[in-house]
Amino acid sequence: MYDPVIDALILQEAERLRIKRTTIENTEIEQRCVYSLINEGAKILEEGITYRPGDIDVIWSYGYGFP
């Protein structure tokens, strides 16, 4: 849901902090999300929380509903 008041606050704060706003394409958002999952999976394996990569696939499929 779009709220023009919130949008104005975000724009005002970005300007105050000198944050340059850019447009991010959907594919980049998807890549950022998937790469985060991949990195977290690698950390889980490295820390020995799971025994094999297939365990992470099970979590993604059944825990997150990720295809």
C-alpha cells in the first residue's frame, strides 16, 4: 500500500543524509535475495550446523517455501 506521507519522509531523510536514490530493477532485487540465501547456506555448512548441502535444500524447500 502506497502512503504519500511515508514516501515524503523517506525522500526528506535521504536528502538530509545525502543518500543518492537510484532505481533498482526487479532482477537485481531477486539476485540480492538469492545471493544472501547462498551465502547463509555456505556459513551454515562451514559452521557444521548441517552435515551436507542437501540439508540446506530441505530447509529452503520446506522451511522457506523456496522452489
